[in-house]
Amino acid sequence: MGGLLFGYDWVVIGGAKPFYERFFDIATSPYLQGWAMSSALIGCLFGAMMSGWFSDRYGRKLPLIMAAAMFTMAAIGTGMANQFTVFILYRLIGGLGIGLASAISPMYIAEISPASIRGRLVSVNQLTIVIGILAAQFINFLIAEKIPGGATDTEILQSWNGQMGWRWMFWAGTVPAIVFFILAFFIPESPRFLAKSGKWDGSLKILEKIGGREYALQEQKNMAVTLEESQAKVDWKALTARKVRPMLILGIVLAVFQQWCGINVIFNYAEEIFTSAGYSVGDMLFNIVITGTVNLVFTVLAMRMVDSWGRRKLMLLGSIGLAVIYFLLGGSYFFEVKGLAILVLVMLAIATYAMTLAPVTWVVLSEIFPNKIRGAAMAVATTALWVACFVLTYTFPILNKLLNASGTFWLYGLICLSGFLFILRKLPETKGKSLEEIETQK
């Protein structure tokens, strides 16, 4: 549910964008457009920063309950907003929920998963994000009344979409948010957090439910080895220790790259991308549903591949694949190719991202950090991810104006090529190893 709300709250704004921009009279300002779209990411940043302290002090369960409460507040408040400042305030609150859930959900899943299927189970988090994205896109499409081609800004503003439709797009997120809030009270605490806190009996009971007595005893034996060096409160200075620093830098770079590869602008700025290719606003909403469906199908495929192909191979495939597609996409815009060709290239980019960088980055981040500082290190990496996401989202309308769509996608292609070279040199393979084995091999 954390992943689903993450996906819904993050993408619902893309379908509402043509309507709330007219309502708040910001359709002609790329800076206010960028702020409306990226403001939630400031909340994400602070939510991610809080997640390390909360998860290392209070466990993984309580922050997830808090995230659910924030999702609920944001869904109701954003839809009720009549002033742009109030709209931004509730987007910030929703961002706090996304930041907490994005850091803690994959970490929690990794800490309760057996090594042999951990990649698949952490990928479930990405699957639910994608389901949330598709749900937002489909609900937006169902809510919006059909708009005739060539409608003016005034006609869009005075339509039901411009006055109420965009509100219901946000309000629809209230239902899954309340479900998440209720269900979060019923999950167990992470067995690795309990062990780190000295509650070995509670840890053993949860591990027995997961894999039986023998599995539980072996896992606790592994945990005892990695926790033996420090049972004290996590020292944030430990993040800069010589042994930890390479993994932290690796995590930060991968987190930033997952955003700067550029795919998320397709979800958040679908209006600009598809209208530049000759589609109307009504066609744009339908095309978004198509891209969301592709996203879901290839995320399911990734879940089957992450534990067989391995993390490194999929990350390399994704980065070089996106680089090629972006160079072609930029060329299409440069030579003014319109219609189906753009839609096909966008679908190929989403399919490549969904099968590789989207789920595998979260798997790698949940695996590579030492047990005793995993919460803090995950918070740092996730914070870097949301800083990168804010920069990406805020700058797209500005870059699009300065470089046009062609230059912007060529820039993203160069970033993906750089990411490929970094992963080739720095990323080790972690498939099939327990979290403790990964830690002791560093």
C-alpha cells in the first residue's frame, strides 16, 4: 500500500495538470508550473531525511502508519484547495508521506525476505508503485469529461474538468490511503530491527513464521555476527567510515541516476510531451493510460528476471537502452515527426525503465548497506533520489523552453550513457546472497 499510494499521489497531478493550471491561472508561467509539479518532491525530500532517524529509533512500522495518515490528509486537502498556496501546502504534506514510504517500504520488505526471493519481493514494492501510477492515470481518464480538440484556455477553465474534475482526481486517493492506514497496524515489526534493538525473542518468532525454526536460527546467527561490532545507538558519523563510504557513494549515484535518466518527466509532463507530438488534451489522457499499462506489464516481467538475470545486468541493459531511445526520441522531435512514432518511442522508454532501473535500483539500495546503519544509509540515498527528482521535475519546463523537446531528450540520453559507464565499473552483483553475506564481502 505504501508503494501504491506513492505511485498514485506522485502521478495523479499529471492528468489534473491541464485543469488546475487554468484554475489557478499559472498556465503561462513555466516557473509556477514547475513549482506546482515539483513541490511535493520537497516534501519527499524531508520525508526521506526523517525516515532514517524514525526507522532507526522507532522501527519500520510506525513511520509507515504516519505515511498513511499524510497520504489521507493530502488527498482530501489538495482537492479542496481554492488558492494556489493551499494547493502547494497539501502537496508538500503528500510528499512527506511519499518520502517516508519510498525509503521504508523497500527496506522493510528486504529485511523480512529470504535471500533467494528477496529481489522479487522488493520488486513487489515497485509493482505496487506502477499499479498506483496506472490507477491514477485510469481514474483521471474516467473522471475527465471529453474535451473537443482546439478548446481554448477559457473553455477548459469553465468546463467541469476545470472546476471540479481535477479535484475528484485527488480525492479518489482518499480510499486507498485510509485502507493503508488501517492495514499498517497489522504488519509485524522488522525482525532485523528487533534484533538490533536487543529483542531477539520477538525477532525469532517473526523469522519462524517466514521460514521455519531452522531458517530463523540461522538468520539470527548471521545477524549476531554483523551486529556484534556495535549494539550502541547508530552514529551518523559511521556513514563516512572508510568501509561504508564506497557503498554510500554507490547508493547515492544510483538513486540520482534513477531520476536523472529522465523517464519521470513522461509521467509528470505528459501534456507537453504528447501535445508537442500533435495530440489533443483528450488524446493525451488516453495515451497516458496506454503508457501506464506498458509500465505495469514490464514491471511484472522484471519481477521474474531480477533474481535470475541479476541486478547488474538489468541495470546495464536499462541505462544503455534508454540512451539509445532518447537519442531517437530527440531526433524525432528535431525533424518534427509526430503522432504514432512518438508514442511508440515513449512506450519503449517506459518498458525499458520498468523492466530495469525502476525496480532494480530499489532492490540494490535495500541490499548494499550494512545492517547496523541500513536505516540511516537508506535515508541518505533516498534523500538524494528526491533531490534529483525535484531538480528533474522543476527544470523540465525550463529546459523544454530553452532546448526544445529534442535538446532536452538528447541531454537525458547523455546522462543515461554516463550512468551505463558508472554501473559497468562500480556495481557488484548481489543476487542470491543474504544481506549479511553482502555486508561481509564488502
